[in-house]
Amino acid sequence: MKNTALTETHIELGAKMVPFAGYNMPVQYEGVNIEHETVRQSVGVFDVSHMGEFLIEGPNALALIQKTCSNDASKLTIGKAQYSCMPNDDGGIVDDLIIYRIKEETYLLVVNASNIEKDWNWLQSKNDVNAEMRDISEDYSLLAIQGPKAVEAMQSLSSHDLSDIKFYNFVVGDFAGIEHVIISATGYTGSGGFEIYCKNSEVKQIWDKVIEAGAKPIGLAARDTLRLEMGFCLYGNDINDTTSPIEAKLGWITKFTKEFTNSKALEEEKNRGSERKLIAFELDERGIPRQGYNIVNDEGETIGQVTSGTMSPSLGKGIGLGYVPTALSKVGTNINIQVRKKAIPATIVKLPFYKG
């Protein structure tokens, strides 16, 4: 089991620790609902240092990224970030990721913790353009400072005007007394805020100052309920090696203005329509949908499966994502979720669940 540079800090703070993607991670501190509410109303900080970071550099860096990623990274200027995914050769997804353009010929790829080795091997196997690749995952930490009060609470920690950093933009500058950290207006909660990339040796100082400035520590359980209320896909649940970006409603990050892995087949799928679609649903009665529960019709026949589900702390009802045949995926359609022996009625809704 790997530790982050802050593992001891989490234990001292009384966090409940669990194994996650090979790391010893804090799942909660005070409780999921309290932590969830903190991020929706105020400001919280997550240690997400288990995420992977790759540097792709050199004159052919962009060529490798364009070839392996679905979005059009040629649109990135220095200081901008982009959500993307890496399709595989069979119609599925190797991983979803964020691409940062750091310098003219330097890009940072931030990948999911559970996929670091798989992603690295995949990129290497496609690197016939001799782009320079460096895996810096073990040396860098990542904090997500999230919530509507993030700018106000954190402004005293940086000489940069944090309110000037637009969504999916970043600066490299000073933060909490450390020079040259990445301050990125990204995050996976839907409540605004920043992600801070720094060296492992610097993260404790930054964490302490962020807490002093008013952020509450938040665990991975609340991170999951927050992202699900926005309908953001989680790799391993809602997208994986067998789900296409088209059926996962990631067509908006799948640009056919260039060629990339399996792009022809994915373009054909987009033109003819996918056989199934990722849908969002709310339970009409009390119950909690969970990953793996069957989605059934009124006759009790299985038509799909829940990929993510929870009791929404903000809405006070069961919500989830899952795949059903495209013909049954229209917003407003009534479905049922098989929760043990009971089929609980649910309605397909438009995302996000949480409107803020």
C-alpha cells in the first residue's frame, strides 16, 4: 500500500483511512454529508496526490497527444487545460484525463491513480514520434481546494489574483509561501475552486496554510457524492475499456477534425447512433441505488445496469448513472431500479442533478 506525503497528517486529523487505487487514502473525517455540504457552501481541501502525472515534451509532444487523445489539444495555449480521454483500439476508453499546456513544447497529463501504469504503457506503445515522456507521479502531490468560497479564503496565500484564473485555465506561481506551483481552476465537484500541483516536499506546508486559511479537510467519499451530483463520469464505474466515449455522452470531447486512435470507428458510431446510452436517473421513492444494481422495465425485465449511485446529500434522494438501450434513454422516461427484492420507480433526468 502506497502512502501520499500527507498520510500521517490525515491519520493525525482522525481520518478514516481506506485502500484506494493502491494508496492509503482518507475516505472521511467528520462524515460524508457534513463534508459534502462544506464544499457546496464554503471551502474544503482534498488530498488527491494519488493521481498520476506525466510530462510529454519536445517538438513531437503535441503529435503524440493528438494521436492518442480524443479532444483537440492543438487548441490549447500556454496556461490552458482541457478534459479529454484516450480511446483504445476496440471502441472503449483507456482513461479520461486532463491535459495542461505548460510551455510551448511541454504538456502535463493528469491521469487516474488506478490507471497510471496502464496509461504509461499505452502512451509508450503509441510513441513512434519520439516525444519525450516522463512519469513524475511519485514526486508530485495534488490538492483540490473546492467550494464557492475558495477564491476569497485562499487569496491571501498568493500574489496572483485568483479570481482572474478562468475555469480550465492555470498559472504557475507562488502559493502558501512556495514558488512555482501550478494553480489550476479545475476540479471535479461543480462548486468551483482550484487544484494545486506541487512537489511532495512542499505539500505539507501548503496543506497547513490552506487549513489555516479556512478550508476543512474532505475525504474521498464526499468527492464521489459531489462528482455524482454533477453527473461527472468516474473511470472504472461509468467509463472503462468497454464503454465508448459516444455512448458515455463524451462526444463533446471527441473531435473528428483530426485522426486519433480508433477515430474512424467512433465517427461511424456517432453518425449511426450508439446502441446504448449513459443516462442519469432520480428515484421517485426512498432507496439508494448502487453500482451493479439492475435497471428493469415495468415487466421486471433487465434493460441495463447502474454504474454509479448514491443518496444525494444536496437533494435528499437517490440518484445514479447507468446504461440503457438508446431507445429507452429519453429524459422523462420511467424506469425501475432493482434494490434487492424491490423494483423502485425512477425517472430519467437531465444533468446535472445539482443545479447550485
